[in-house]
Amino acid sequence: MAESTPSLNNEYVILIHGLIRSSRSMKKLAIALEDEGYSTINVDYPSNQFSIEQLAVETINKALALCPKNAIIHFVTHSLGGILVRQYLSEHSIDNLGRVVMLGPPNKGSEIVDNLSSFPGFKLINGPAGLQLGTDEQSVPNKLGPVNFDLGIIAGTRNFSIYALMIAKPNDGKVSVESSKIEGMTDHIELAVSHSFMMNNSHVIANVIHFLQSGLFLKKIPDQN
């Protein structure tokens, strides 16, 4: 299912949450985008039930079906959501594709998967898609290759998780800054936010909006009350 707002202009933003999350996690960001005049489609999908390949096609096709044919289509994603977009765009084209912003994407995989995937219960909790996010050459993120669309990436540097001990520094507790990067990206910025809640941070939200509007991130965050 997806939560959609009425069209206020010709620009739609499809929001795709991360692994074991829901559209509720992207709600604050969706509201901020709506306040800027964007129409939003805040997607819910069964992130731990199917493979990345299946999730990408089913989730994104359903979201695109809610957009007018002549609309400019942007994406804002968190974590696994970014890999779904990369997977989809590796095999499909989108008419009038706009810009993509990824928050904490494991674009080169995550060491957490390398270390914990063989533990009992990992697959049960994280599902087939979770198992595909390792750092080896055969993981889905690493097989997808460079991007050829307008992409901005926000990486976090604040970690409060024991998982951070498994990951190269700096990291956001789940994904390292280095792993968030991908060849072909347009812009990249590091902010002092953690992986799980970065989408609610005012600086992150300001940068998402600025990138969608200009194709670049803010290099100096304005004072925010």
C-alpha cells in the first residue's frame, strides 16, 4: 500500500522506507515535502518478505501507477529503499525521472550482514533482502554498478548501536560513510545523525529539499529554530 497526497504541482516524490520499517518512519519528511509544494507517495512494502529484485519491481511499479503520466518523478529513500531504486533503474526507465536522494544507503553493502547473516534468526528477522546486503562482490548493491541518474546521498556519522563496532568508521550505526558512496553520484554530504532516525532530523530534511530543488546539498546549514 502507499499513502498519496493530491497533486499540487507536476512534481511527485516517492518515499521508500528501509528494512523492517514502515511508511510511518517517513511521515515527517513527507509532510515537509508537501509543505514545499511536492505531491508525495509514501510507500509501505513488506521489506523482509521478498528479495530485493521482487521488492523493487512490485513496490516502485505500484507507486508509479499513482503518478500522472506527465509528472516529474523524484525519489527519497532510506537505507534499503535506495537499493530498491538502484535495482529498479538498472532494468527499467522512468519517463521524466527527476532527482533521487538516498539517506544512509548501503551502496557497497554492510559489514553487519557479513558478520551476522549466519546467526540463527537473522533471516527470519531481516528476510531475503537483508541477506543480499553484504559487502562481497556478489551482493546486490555491488553487482548493480555505477548510477546514471541525478543522485544525492546523505550519510550519518553518529552511532549509538553496538553494531557500530563491526563497521568501518565513520558510520551511522548501520552503514559506513564509505559504503554509502557510489560511482556516478551527483553530491554527497555527511551529517551528525544516526541511521535509524536520520529522516526526522531537520538538517537532513533541509538538505533533501535543497537537493530536489537545486541538484546540490546545502554546504552550510542555516540556523533553525
